[in-house]
Amino acid sequence: MSYDISLHAQIDTGGPAPIDYCVDDIGNYTSNVAPMWTEALGHRLADLHGKKASDSSDALRQAVTDMRQRPDHYRAMNQPNGWGDYDGALEYLSELHLACLAHPNAEIRISH
């Protein structure tokens, strides 16, 4: 399994209904590192699904900061099968955080 994360916004084009538009595609990363994200966030990463980016920015900033300050703690959580690791998990979470800052009105969409 893996996580696919993107940020979406509704765009009014003047038509009968707004268009759903992907404003940023964070991409895909293995769910093997989900325990790291849960530890850093204090809740599951998947719990951000449907949230407004601006409402999630602070939690993401704190999680990224914690992961950067305690790399040994998180590296100890690397999976023995080699699918995903601390560095990749931190980079993915950092990309999500930056995307939320860039698109504060967007909605976070997570599938896994």
C-alpha cells in the first residue's frame, strides 16, 4: 500500500458548476513509514484527508520540525524490508507542508 496525496481547489469558470482542479500533486509514497508520520503528527496522516490546507499547516510544520530534530528516533523506525525510510518520509511530509503553505485554500486529498 501507499499514500497518494494531492491538493485540490474549486475553480469558478462561469459554467454551471465549479471545476475541481488539482493545484499540487505531492505524489506517491509507501505506507510502510506511516508510523513515523503518526508519531510526528500525533495522528494518522490519512486524517488530513478533506482538510483545508491552511488548517493543516501548523501541524505539518511541527511534524517536520520534530522529524528533523530527532532523526535517530525516526531512523529507528525504518522498515527492515527497505520499502521507505526516514529520509523519504521526511521529504514527502515536507513537500506536503510546502504545498499547503503555497495553496492555503486548497483541500488535501489522500488515497491509500
